[in-house]
Amino acid sequence: MNMNGAEVILRMLELHGVRHVFGLPGETTIGWYKEWQKSSTIEYVLTRDERTASYAAEAYAKITGRPAVLEAPSPGVTHCTPGITEAFLSSVPVIYFSSDVPMNQDKKHGLTGVDQTAMYASICKESFYLTNVKDIPLLLRRAFRVATSGRPAPVHIRVPINVFHEEAEITDLYAEEDYQFYPSHRPVADHKKIRKAVDALLSAEKPVIICGQGTLISKATDAVLELAELLQIPVGTTTPGKGIIPETHPLALRVVGARGGMEYSNAYVKEADCVFFIGSNTDSSGTNHWKLYGDPEHTTFMHLDIAEAHVGNNYPLKVGMVGDARASLEYMTAVIRDERPTLARNRVDLTELKRTALDAVFNSNIEMPAGTVSPVKLTQALDKLLPTDAIVTAEPGVSAIYPSALLSVREAGRRYITNYSMGALGYSVPAGIGAAYANDGPVISFTGDGSIAFVLGDFETIKRSNKNITVILTRNDNYGWIRAEAILLDDVDAPWTTDFGAVDYIKIAEGFGFETARITSEDQIEATLAEAINNPGANFIEMMVPSQDKIIPFVPPWVDVARERKLPYFY
């Protein structure tokens, strides 16, 4: 059958179960849209910025468990690098099409011509150039296979404008069903090493499991829970791993680390004699700059991950296992049940430990500076009101600290997402857009006034989508994280590098058609949140909060300084 390139791409996407494509138009993609309008039901999600589209796609893939599809025209190809970089470091599969000027026109200095393949080669598993319509089925099958296998990651496909229009006889129009979801394959770690890990866990007096977002990628909730319950081992998570098990479970330690870990959880893992990392790259954030887990000479470390480069990268291991988290843990549990059928373990229940720590924060009643409202009280109210089908997105700065520490994910899954892999600002609002297309429940996007300026144009996207998205701006008119880091750790107070002028964000949001509210006192919080969650459209809430050098949040190095200087803090 004779088909043009645009049609072949669309048919291949449909065969791979693609339902949405995120992007925005450009001259180099008009040929694709012409065919799209005529013959495809895939929904195009139009954003106002390629950066937004890239983050929305990344979040969509996190929540759906499907590879997301992103497209950008040649003038905006550089704008997608933040989202693609985050997806690469977060192990999220994105099939990224960048349209281009005709082949070799970049060498003639054609407008918008640049070597896109070289640009994306370092932040994608593969980056290749479509030059022949006949090759499209082969290359798209390969793109989905590469993106979803092993450690998932983006694949970049460069499409010169002429390929959309050219025709060829296509005889291999089919998809491989295995690659519509990720992970597409589940290799089990070496069996001997799994048995060695079992022995280490059973001999430990105070073991702990630490789950990174790799466990969420693997959809390993049941496997983690079964192992933890069988051996009565507490389960902590990194911030990106939040939600792998219900945080109300007796064995859930909740978040640990430097960005959202609380004093009780960080102390618990520091005292552990055996630490089992699962699906974690043991980065600086999740380990408090690699200081969290005590003396390696007296701690047994084990590590299971699909990415061999992560296993043992930062800690000396007694057992290192390369394999899929769910499949390997299922085998581990089967070994224990088969070989130790009468195993009995002392019951561990962290419920009271967690309740005491959370109550201490919720009831601390630290006096807020004039004109500000407590972010603790905001998070406490949201935790009370949040439906189980809601998704919360948050920026990598202080916007994420309070919900990371204090929100309780009561049903396992990707209900809370941040971008702590790369950590660029301007993430949570685009991620909220992606989440809203991936999920039917309400979306809450926490942002700060340093981040919101990156994405104001896409308030129009939110309004046009008719999705239930609530943007919560915790405002302090500065780059709060940078200001706190400079003042608390380096004794540098340079407000010209961090402080902004006042902006009436309420008026801006109203201009885009949002329902708006400004919280000025604690007694307004609950009613305001409830109204927004129940309004099935675009909502914007602004609340002034203290600068992070005034009231110190759950960041251990900052808390240490706060204690020395007798500053108020939460931990």
C-alpha cells in the first residue's frame, strides 16, 4: 500500500496505542498536521511552549505507564531539552519527534537548521534521522522497543519536512505489542545473588528497604509489600519514590533524605545495620549528600536496579543485583517462602513513630512573619481533603519540601511527582497538564514565584483543556531555595540575585479565566482548597509564605544551621 510519511507515522503511533501527542505547531510540521486532521483520532495537546510540552509528556508517561509522544518544530527544538533531560535522568520513555528543514539544508544555512541528532544524542538512548519513508515502520518499532526496554529513557526522531509528504510502498505496517507499556521486559537478577541478599536480610537486626522511583517505574508495589511484610522490614522512599507503598502502612517509613525527609525517618535509616536500595540511583538528594546511612564499615549495603551503572555506584555493596525490581523481588519472596516455610519475624509497626513526628510538626504553631501563612497548615489541610484519585505535582525547590514530607499517599502509585532528577524550575504546572490528560481525578500543582514565571503562558493551555487543575502559588517574592542556601550555608546575603518585585498573580490568573483565591489567614485554608478541588476547571490559589531563611523547612543541612543560630525550623 502506497502511503506518505505523515500517514505512516500516525498509523504506527496508533498501532502502539498512542492516545495523546504533546507539542505546538511550526512550519516544519504542517505536512504532518494535514494528514493528522484527515485520518487520525490521536488527540493533539497544544501547548504554548515546547518546554511545557516536554514536561507534560514526561509527567504523562510517569502516570500512564506508557511511552509519551512529544513533537516540536525546528525553531523550538532547543526548548525541549529541559523535559527530555529530566526524562532521561528519571528513566521515563518519551518518543520525541523534532521536525526539520529538508535534508542537508542546515548545511546551506537554511533558517532554523541545526544538527538536531547531535544535540539530543547525549540525553536520549538513541537519536536518529528519518530519511526514507519506507524505513519508518522499522525505526518506530525500534524507538518504542529501545525506549521501554532496560532502563527506560527517551528516543529522539528527527524528521525532515519532505519526509511527511513523500510516498512509498509500505509492507511492514505492524507494532510489537510488548512495547506499548514499560517496562517491556523484566529480567530477574542473578539467582545466587538473590539468595545471598536473603541471607543478609535475615541476619540483620535492623534492616531497612529504600525505594527510589525505579520501583514505581517497575510497578513493584505488591512485590515490595510482600517482601517487607514477610520479613517485617520498614520501607523508606526517596522523594521521587514516594507512593511505592501506602504511607499509612505500618511498615512505611515515608520519605527519607535531604528534601522532604523528617528527623525520625532520617534517624531510623542512619541507625540501620542493613540498607537495601531498590530502584534508586543513590543520588545526593535522597542520601543527604551521601551522609545519611552512617559508617559503611558497620553497615551492610545491598542494591537492586535495572541500570547496572547505578548498582554500587556510591556505596560499597555486600550484594549487587542487576534486574527488574518487581520480577527480582517476586523471585526473592518465592525463595524465602519455599526454603523457609516456617519463618516467623517480630512484628514492626511504625504507626506511632510517624504519628508522633507528624503531630509535632502540625501542632508546632511556629509564629509566622507578618503577612505570611504557614505552609505546614496548607499541606495539613490538603492532606485531609485530597481525594484518592488526585495527583499532586511540585517544583524541585521549597514548593516540594512540605508536601514531600507531610502529604500522605494512602493508595500506592504515582500520585505525587516532582522533577528531582534534573531539578530545573518551571516543572509542576506543565507536569500538571500532563497529569490531567493521564488521569481523571483532580490535579494540584504546587509552584513558587520563581517557577511560575516560566509557565504563565500555559495558563491558557490549562483553561482551554477544561481539566480540573489547581495551581497553588506559595509566594515569597524571591528565589527562596537559592536565598536560603546562600544565607544559611555560605553567609551570603545578596538580595539582588534572588529578590523579585511584587506581581499581582491573581489578576494574571483571572485574565486567563481561572477561578482565583488569595489565602491570607489559616482559617481560610480548608474552605479555599475544598472549593478549588470541587470546581471542575482551572483554579488558582495564592498564599504568601515565609522566605526559607526565616522559617527553615525539612532540609537537614539547613536545620543544622537553624539549630546553631536558634532559628525556627520544621523537621
